[in-house]
Amino acid sequence: MSKIRIAKIEDLNEIMEVINDTDLPQREESKPKIEERIKSNQLLIYTSDDKIIGFLGWQSGYQGNQECWYLEQITIHKDHRGKGIGKDFMNYFLQLCRDSKVKKLYAHIQSHNERSLRMFLSVDCTINSDADKSIPNEITVEFDIDKLCYLS
């Protein structure tokens, strides 16, 4: 059985195990940021049979606007990718955005990550070609939350 919930600090080590297809130094570099997101209640976890198989972290008040959020990271354990979990996770998160009165959600995707881009496009993002980009080889996507008609 799958479940999505806000992460707790005691989930940190299991969350870190989701990032098993990166090298240990990179995984350890991301640990403080993940811990910060947990402490600010801005990290969701996706569980299956009570095991964490994915997480999603965001920043509220993006660019000083409380009606805009920034999706920092969505990671699904490599053994569970390609099964629609990311899309389910994003739909849940988009509903959370709507419930929280968010108007826009932004994310950056590395241009080589075609699977991730396809997943984002499947949940009605638009590619922002006018984005203020400071990192090369990234695509900026945005969601206009009020225009997502499938959200109730």
C-alpha cells in the first residue's frame, strides 16, 4: 500500500537510502539540505509497504512571493522508477499547492533528464523559455495551479 506524508526527522536516514544511485560524497552533500526541508515541513515522502521509496522537497515563498513555490527535488528510488510513481507524487503535490493557495510552481530540470521532463509534461507544466537562468543546461518549467482543471 502506498502513502504520501510529510517527512519527519527520524525518516532522514531512510530518505538518504533513496539516493542510492549517486556516489557517497554527493549523497552526503545533499543531506543538510534534506534535513533543512524536513525541519521546515517542506519535504514529502512516498512510502510503499511502509518503506520510503521517494521524496519531494520544495521551497515556499519563491523569489519572495508567498503565492509561488519552487520544487527543489523529486527523487524516486531507482528500483521504482518508470512505474508512474513520480506522476502520482506530482499530482498529490500539485493538489497540496492548490490547497495552500499557491498560484505558480517552478522547477528546473537538467536538459539531459528526458524521463523527468516527460513526467513533468504529463502533469501539465509549461516550459518557460523566458526564465531567468543561472545554471546552464537546465530547462525551467512552471505550473499555473489555477489552470490545472483536473485538480478539484
